[in-house]
Amino acid sequence: MKTRTLAGVLMLSCLLINALPAGAAPADNDATLFRVFLKDGGTLVSYGEVARVGDHVVFSMPTGAGTPPPLHLTSVAADRVDWPRTERYAMSARSGRYIETQAENDYSDLSNQVAQTLNEVGQTDDPARRLELVERARRTLIAWPADHFNYREPDIRQLVTMLDSAIADLRSAGQSPQGQFAFNLVALSSAPPVYEPLLPAPTLKESIEEVLLAARMSESPADRIQLYKSALGSLKSVDGSVPTEWVTTTSATVTQAIATETRIDRRYQTLSQRMLRLADFRAREGDVRAVERLVTRVHVNDRLLGYARPDVVSSLVAAIEEKLDAARRLQLARDRFALRAPVLAEYRLAMRVPLEQFTALKPALEDIKALAGTSPVTLKFLERAIGRVAASANAVQPPEELVEAHALFISAVNLAQNAATIRREATLATSIELAWDASSAAAGSLMLGAKARTDMQTRLRRPQLK
């Protein structure tokens, strides 16, 4: 029994080695053609795998002849696809591609691996080791078909049957570990996958028809026009295999479709420009009701245009709604301004004199800034005037809207005071360094004073849309 089992295993090893092909078929560099089957019975060719992205399926569609052909990234709604048939066809395409290019190489690797394992059986005298090696070879064979599109499954099934006999002989001969009696064998019992019959590559006429079908299905106007143009280019370069009458009729239809799409684009572009211009104008007026009515006008015009550009309308409505939100905020700010008008008017009146007095100081501060010389009379006038401005400004209580601007003005006045004081010290000490310090203080005072005046004017003015 032992001799018969060993001989059978070695013979199987030899059969595996002798059954290896002389060489694998050369790989085809062309991409696999997949198909997208539609629920209405139509099909679209995909140059390579398709991808489902959200509620759409995206794939590269050939739009002409050549190797590789010109491709266009196409998208169609996923709910229009017959997914069971599309997925079965994808499995068939992958299987066919695998068998053409890689299957024999993989089967050769499997045969070498199993043959090497069985050769080890003849080189060991350990019964348990022999049984372990044969069972390992069987497990390898059992697992292989499911991961390789069931390639050569009948051959593998026959090999597994032979190994089953060898394992049974080894076990009955007592060549299993003591106490182990389980017959743990797994059969090749998986159901074969259901494949969709592969279709031949589309003819030039079929390819053009599929491009036109994809164009009609496309939800993107830009993609639709591009697909139409691709089909028109293919129609201009057809050979004698395509009926002339069909080419003429289809070319006229496609040309008309392109003109229609272009005309619709222009109409929606004009609508968008007009509505956005009006929305901006009405929003700057704070006319909330007028901006609201523009949304209704957009939908009315969209209906008149046949709802041909939903993406454009969606973007346009979103832009108008942004203007509507801005108009509402502006009107709210204006309402508040109206409520606060008495307080703001009181502050404007209280600050009129301090601002005019500070403006009168500008020539003297400019002289200090430029180190152009400051006479004792001018210096004395400046110090007294700054004191009056500071006293007047500090006596005013600013409303909450003008706290920051008022503080900025006070800082400008304080810097002017510093500029005058330091300039006096610089003159007495004949110090150019102190003179430059006074210049810096004067420059800061002029800058802060201008900024404070601008901020006050902005906050005391009726709100405007930026």
C-alpha cells in the first residue's frame, strides 16, 4: 500500500510538470472593453472599468477609431443602468481578459508549486510529513479556482480527485498522526459564476450611435456638446462601411443639436447676467421684496426655456439668494441706524468743533513732522489749541458704535501733544535726535487723526452694501 501511494503521488508530480505549457500567450496591450447596459435596452462601451460615483456612473467612452481611440470621460445617471447585467458582463470581460493574458502563467505557477510539494513527498520517510504535504497540495488546488475565474477547473478537479485517493491510502495505511481519524476534505462544490456573453467590438457606425446616445443622456451641457462634436468629427472621417445616406442624415441632425445647445447656452448666460445685475442693484438699495421677486422671475424664464439648464438655474438662484441675504442684513442695519439716528446726530454735533480745531493744527504738525522749523508763537499756539481739543473731546461720551473711532481720535490728540512738547525740548537742547522723535509723534498724530475722521464718517453715514 505504501509503495502504491508513493508511486501515485510521484506520477502525479510528473504529470503536472509535463503538462506545463511551453510559454504563456503574449499579453494584449489594448484595454478591456466593458459595457454599460441601460434599462431601456441600450448599451454604452467603456474603455476600461466603470466607476460608480454617488448617483452617477463614470467611464471612459471611445469616441472614434484608433489605437488607443480618443476617449471622453462620460457620466450617466446610475438609476438608468441595468446593474445586474452590467456587473455580469464586467465579470465576463475580466475573465476573458485574464484567460487571454495571464491565466496560463498563473496556472503554470500553481502547477510548479504543487509539483514541488509532491516531489517533497518522495524525498521524505516521515509518514506524517508525507500526509501533511499531500494535504497542503490539495488545499492549494481547492483554493485556486475561486480566485482565478475558475480557469481549468475540470483539470484541477481531476487532480484533487487523485490527491483524495492518495490521502485516503495514506490514512488507511496508518500514516496519519496517532489519534487523528477525521477526514477533513473540502470538495470543489462552488457553483460556477453566471457570465454575460461577450459582445464583439462595436463597428464604426455603432460607435457613433453610442456616442450620440451618451450625449442625449448626459446631464452636463458641456459634455453633451463635446460628445456631439466628437460624433460629428467621426462622421466626417467614415469609410465606405457606413451608409452614405445615414452619414448625411446623422451629420445634419448632430449639427442641428450642437446649434440648439449653443443657442440655449447663450440664452441662459444672458438670463444669468441680467438677473445678477438686477439682484446686485436691488440688494444695494436694500429692496428685499424686489430681490425676492427675481427668484420667481428666474423660474418663470427657466420654464419658458424648457428647463434646459438645471445646473445653471441652481447656481443662479443660489447667487440671488446670497444677494437676498445681503439685502436683508443691509435693511436690518439701516433700521438700526434709523433708531439710533438721534444719538448719532448728537455725537456728530458734539464733535464738530473738536474735529475742526484738530484740522486747524495740521499745518503746524506737518512742520514738526518735516523738521521745517517751529516758531515760539506757533509752538505756544499749538500747545494751547491741543489742550482745548483734548478737553472738548474728552468731555464727549461716544455712543457704542463710535467708541473705537473716538478712542483713536483721543490717541491722535495725545500724540499731537507729545509732538509739541518734544519739539520744545528739542529746540531748547538743540537736539536733532529729539527733533526726530517729535517728527515721529507728529506723523503718528496726523495718521491717527485721519483714520479717526474716516471711521467716524463711515459710522455716522447710512449703511451701504459693500
